[in-house]
Amino acid sequence: MARIRLDGVRKVYGSQVAVHQMDLDIADGELLVLLGPSGCGKTTTMNMIAGLTEPSAGRITFDGADVTSQPPHHRNIAMVFQSSLLYPHLTARQNIAMSLKRSGLSQSAVAERITEAATVLDIARLLDKMPSELSGGERQRVATAKAIVRHPAAFLLDEPLAALDAALRLVLRSELVNLQKRLNTTMIFVTHDQTEAMTMGDRIAVMRGGTVQQIGCPDDIYNRPETLFVAGFVGSPPMNFFEGETRASDGHVGFAAGPMRGRVPAPYAGNKRLAAGQPVTLAVRPQHLRVQQAASAEAMPATVFALEHLGKESVVIFDAPGQPAKLRAIVEPGFNARVGERLHVVPDMTQALLFDPQTERAIPVR
């Protein structure tokens, strides 16, 4: 196991900054997820931790020891990639054994390690099969066995489930979490899939443009996003944003967006930083956006753009006047609406959040 620290780590390719001054502390035995869209720097960060890429600046330590310039084989880490990277001419058993080729272990010790890994991953029946005889999920299990058979200090997984179908991803992500908890080994998991991140991580580091926008447990990331990017990236369907401004209203601070009027969310009522006429972005989850037929002061008129039926619920997608992005509301599965129909949406102000549109950061509630 290992505690991994990144202090001021930066990576530059020519004039392109891939990672900006990253400070990250990964606890011994923690499962940390690096989450973000393509090109955000998460794989570059993983490669620097692994020793595949050397930082342009900063320091990386494992349990206090500086490994910044050390090659991968000196770091006692194991990596699993999107592709299983198995030797096609070797059996699963032989592929796993290749990880121990330079370990100095006896043949009996190697056989014992392989049996142990096969038992943990339930692949004993696959050991004498060739990679071409295995399914995608079975190949990833063998690739994972190649990693754990070495008893590494840390596992680094770079989108290992991305090439698998949805049902198999669901199975394997729970197996990986179970494996990590049983082994109690530090794991860093890279993904662009926010559902994977939310269901797997002890903590999630949300990245954008080479920087960490927010790091925290899944509950904090989802319920207390610190930036507009995090608010919009984490959650499915994504969060709704209403561009508006604060207004004086009956001695209180109100909120206005187009024809919609209402008080600001109650937790913000005592915030002295809010003044009338201040531009703000109001954010509310789709499950907190009510759909109604009638107009009202607190409602926004909206036109049905599409309706998605998901079985247990449905999602109505709206176009709304003056709003830059489409709005989404979760409704009961029997909800019926026609494309082009004019309805009204009302945000639940008890569940809404406010952001500064200039800094894109959350406005403190007090």
C-alpha cells in the first residue's frame, strides 16, 4: 500500500499546458477517481504518477519517498488499461505469469500467486484458455490478475471498462470496488463516466483544462458543487441553469430570470454579498424542477423539445426563452406531453444553488 502525494506537479508539451500546478494527496488504501472530459489532463496525471511521463515541474512522493524521476518498475505499481494488452500467443496463465518474470520467485511461489489471483477474480476456469477464446470482460479480469499478482503498492486503472458493454461495466465496476476493499490497496481510477466515478470512488477529483475543479466524496461533489462546471458535469440528467439576476422583493432579495420571479433559496437569504441587480446563475437538479400547465409568477414558460422514457421515470427536455441551454425535468413514467407543447417549469427554491456567472464559482450560503 502507498500514500501518494503530488506537490505542484505541472506538465507542459511545447506551448500546451496539460496539467497546471496540481496538489493532490491520496491516502493509503484509498480509491480515488480522476473524473473529467477528454483532454482534461487526467490520463497525463495518471502517467506521471506511474512514471510513464516525467513532470515538467513539481514532485511526486510514495510514502514520503521522492519518485519523480524514477522509472515505473521502481515504483511498485500495477496498471490496467482500456485494452487488456494480453499476449495473444500465451494462455491466461502464462500472461499472468509474465508479470512475475523478473520477480525472482520460485516456480512454486509463482504458481501460488497465480492461483491466489485467479481465486480472487474467479478466473480459475479460464487459466488455460487463449485470449482469443475469452470475452471482453474475461480478458479484463485476466489483465487485472496480471496487476494484482505482483502485490503492488498501488493500482492505476486508465478507463479499464470503457470498451465494454453497459451490462458488463455494471458488473465489473462493483467487482473492482470489492477487490480494492478486500486488498486494501491504494487505487487511482481514471474515467470520463460520472456514474462510474460516483459509484466507485471514496473521493472524486473532477478535472477540467488541466486543473482540479473540486475534490471530495461523491455526496459533496453531487450536492455541494463548487463550480458551474462540476454542477453541470456530475449528475444524469445534468443540472439545469437559469441565467438571471437578484432583485429587491418585499424587503427580501429575490431572483428573476426572464418572466420568472421568486425569492432566492432560503439558505442565501442572509448572505450580505447578494445585492439587488447582481447577475447570478440559479442551478437546480432535474428532480427538483416541477412541470405544470398553468402560468404563475414563479414559473418559466417552456416548450417541449423531447421526451425520454426510462421505465421507472421519464425526462422532459425543454427549450426556454432567454436560457442558453435546454432544461430537463424528471417526471412520473406516465407523464404525457407532445413535442412543441407549451408548459411551465418551476424550480424548487429549497433545493436550488446560486453561482457567480463571472467566476463560475458557487456563492456561499452565508
